[in-house]
Amino acid sequence: MRRLLRLPQDSPRGSRAAAQQAFSRSVWISAARCLLTYIVLPILGPIVGFAGGVGPVLGLTVGTVSMVAIVASIRRFFASDHRWRWRYTVVGGAILVLLAVQAVIDIADLAS
């Protein structure tokens, strides 16, 4: 897994505090993405009069930021040899799959 995440084998261990801080940051980014996607845009979109193409573009942008944050936090967990690294990798991986599916849907909306 360290090779997949491009972490050097002989590097010093990262701190657990840095891993937990990266985790907190990725959770906040995911929470903001969910709020925008599922609450703010469906409610305010019709009121403000967003065009149909704004939602998918915003979804792709925020989803990409969320994916980067998740991968960064997984890297930090493995760099620090955190005891929850595999559990978080499973959860983060599942979220990455869902974000990838949503990205495909958003790209299909933009293409049509």
C-alpha cells in the first residue's frame, strides 16, 4: 500500500496528530460537498435560477477537491502507521468510488 500511495519505504514516520488533522480536514471538505450537493443547490438553485450546467460543474469541482483530501488523509494515515489506517482506507475508498460514480453522472449531464 505504501508503494501505491508513493510513500518512501525508509522515510521517518509521520505524526499521528498530522494524520488526524488531515482526516478532520477531509471530513469537513466532504461535509461541505454533501451540503452543497444535496441541500444548498436543490433548494437555492431554482430560487436563484441557476442554469442546468452549474450543478454538474460545481459537483465536479467540489468532488475533485474532496477526492484529493481523502487520498491525502489516507497517505498521512499510512505515513504515520496509524492503527486505524486500513479501516479508514476502506471507508475512504468507498467514498472515492461514490464520488467517481457521481463524476461520471456529472460528465454525462454536461455532455448532453
